[in-house]
Amino acid sequence: MANLKITLVRGLVNRKPAQRETVRTLGLHKIGQSVVREDSPANRGLVHAVRHLVTVEEVD
């Protein structure tokens, strides 16, 4: 199964609390930080909710 590399590219200042929690749930804390997560519908949904704050790449 493929993995997703998710990178935080925008800050969380002046964002809604739900968006902040979603970014924290993904495991991101600092701008420029990346995490690798399994490509699942749940993770895709989290990324979709904050798609304007992160970039996503598929990795093996």
C-alpha cells in the first residue's frame, strides 16, 4: 500500500480550532515538518480538511 508524505507549509495562526486539531492529529507541529502516513480514506479526509495548509506527495 502506498504512503503519503504530508508537509505543513502554512502556519496555524488565526486558523479555526478544528483546523489546528486536524493538523495536530496528523502529527505536524512546525512549518516545514513532514510526516509519512498510510494512504487510507481516514487520512485522505484529514488532509482534505486542511489542504490549504499542507502539501501531499505519494511515496513508496
